[in-house]
Amino acid sequence: MKIIIVGAGEVGRHLAISLSREAHSISVIESSEGLANDLAEQLDANVIHGSGTSVNTLLEAGVGECELFLALTSDNEINVMACSMAQKLDAKKVIARVHPSLQREEWLFDYRSHFGIDHIFSSERLSAIELAKFVRNPDSLTVEEIARGRIELQQINVHEKSETVGVSLKDIKVPDRTRVAAITRMGVHFVPTADDVLQVGDLVTIFGEPRRLIKLAERIQYTKSLHSDTRVVIFGGGEYGFSLAQMLESWGCRVRIFEKNPEIAQSLTDRLSNTTVINTDATLLAELEEERVGEVDFFVATTESDEDNVMTCLQAHNLGAKNCLTIIHRADYAQAISSSGRHFGILAAVSPKNATRRELERFITSDRFHVVRKLGQLEIIEASVNKASIVASKMVGEVQWPEGCVLVAKMRGMHGDVPKADDILEPGDTVYAMVTAKVRKDFLKLLK
């Protein structure tokens, strides 16, 4: 696959090296001559010293034949402009890395449609999502977002005391616009029909808007997945910490942020509505003791310093914090800590680079659809409704969907939801479906 990457900073360099090992044709555009020369010595790729917003540079990189264009600098304007230009110059897919503040504004303005960008993401928000999975629902085996974060996927086990045991899916009164999309039983993954019955120990994959989905998860798991009195301390008020606090406070967690910079602390106080911001240096053991960190359910370290993050987690664990999570910027260190961190009190370590790589891996395909995630023999497919397709302008319930396929989400513009039978599929809608490999082609034919 021919891939162009703009920006050889930490994220761009990490991805370029990773993809070059997989026999892709990589071109990297970097404005810093020193970084460009350094990267050229490290990998077998076309490294160009120039600007990603220069037409001549884009043409030199072969943008017209580009199958995937990734703008990964730390500058919003460069990334958005480079992607918009690449799209006009016939790049097939264009993806921009942005600051999380711009991504939060997508509720107000559709940057993607306006600039012709296929996908927008922020490394900070991806990392915060990874951390939030452990805090919001520690009993779930998997928690992921699809449809621009409007819909959540969870994988949970059916508890023996659950009221859903022995009940067919059609008789389970699930919350509106939630869906049981897959069941794994005895190692076999399948898309269930309305007549299938849940059994003890089943691994169930469910979809829905997060606030609604949590109610279904609680019924199946026979447990509270998130209590309003969950106590969380976040060490570091930068974008990682701020994004995480925003996610958690909306769920009723009792969140505190420790931030030693008084100006940042004041800004956080002004921007967060239900989070307590404490202007203190959390690297000091005395401060952790004074703030009674040993009593919290989760201690999450999110600063730019890997050393401070790990050491404060160790201190919090020694004081009695139940669970410790951390951001680790060096991907190799994050893997090591995730593998053995539980031995010294760290539940998980999240790497922004790895989170970004996982986010972008689903676009590394020449197909006109995206495999969002694979679940054993099943796949979550993202595709668009073509104007001339069989399903265009029809209600979901009118379509004869192939057996082994179930719609789990639908996006129209900025709005996303789990579709109901009387929802109409319009040309240009983006749909997400859980499918078996056997019926993938049949599903895609309906949309073409």
C-alpha cells in the first residue's frame, strides 16, 4: 500500500518505522532538515525535506497515487490543510491528527465534511479513552468507541445470577437503541438471532449509546459497572488529564486533579464542572498522604514524564490506592509495564503511540470499507450507503439482511445511533455492522 506521512515527530516516526517493516511503500514529508535526515538513515523509505502544505512537495511524494495520506504533525492547521490539499490532489483516504480541543468542537462544526477529510483523531483523546475503559467498567473485557464516539462496544460475561440467563434475545427488554450483536460460546463466535438464548458464561458483545449501554451491561453482568461514588485522582492537568476528567465526570465519578502549575490549575477549574482541582505537587509523598490518596479507587498518572508517572503510581499503591493506571510515552516501556506492572501495583500502562497506531491500522487497506475490529471469526465493518444501492431510502426493517449480519450503528452527518427497524437509510449514511466473514460480501453488495 502506498502511504504518505506528513510529520516525522514522535507519532509520525513511530508509525513510519512500524509500517515500513510491513512492506508498505512509505513516503515521509518533514519540514525539519535534521529530523528528515535522521529518519532517512533509520528506514528504507522516501523521506522528503519540505512542507506538507506545499503542492510541489505533495506531488514529489506521489500524492496522486497515494492510497492513505496521514498528516501527523503537532500543528492543527498544517494537518487539516495538508489533508484538504491531498484530497483535492486525488489521495484516496486522508486522515488528520488534531489537538483534542478541535476534536471536541466537532459537535459544533463538521471539519471532516468541510475540508474533505476522512477521519480526524487526537492522540491525547485516544489515550484518555484507553484509560477510561479501566475506570468506567473494570468488569468489561473490552470497551471501545465507534461512530465518532457516539456508540460504545462492550464485551461482558453472562453471570449465573443474571436475569437474562435462559431468556431469548427477543424477550429481553433491552434499553432503547442498544443491541446484543455477538455471542462467544465455547470458543465459537456467532451473530445471534432473536430466538437465541443467553447461557451462563457466554461472552456477549453489546452496542449502544454509553449511558444506555451501561444499564444493559449491569443486567447481564449482575453487577454495577460504575458507581457514582467511584473515587478517581488524576495526576497531571494537561490534555491527557483534562480529556480523562471530562469523560469521567459525566459518569458521576468523584474526580480530583492534582496540578502543580497554578495557571493550569485555574484553567482546569474554569473548564471542568464537577471535578475538584488541587494545586499541588503530587510527586511529593507528603502531599499524597495529606490528600488521602490511599483511599481512592483509581490513581491515574497522565503527565509528560514517564518517570514521574511510574513513581507516583508506586507511591499511591503503597499508600493503599486500589488501582493505578499510567500514561507511558515510550511504547516499549509501556509494553513492559503492562506485562508486569501488576506485580508492583500498576493495573495498566497506556502508550499514546500505540493507541494511535491501533486507531490507524484499520485504514491500512485498499478496500472501500474499514474493518473496525475483528472478534474471532466476526468483524465490525464500516461502510457507506451508495446512492444507487438496494438499501438507499429504505427502512432498516424492510431490508433482507443476510443471516450472520446485524447493524450496530448508523452515522448521518454529526449524528450517530444504533438503528431501529423504522429508521431510514439515506445515501451517504455510514453504517456499522457485525458480520461473519462468510456474509461480508453479501452485506457490502447491499450498500453498493
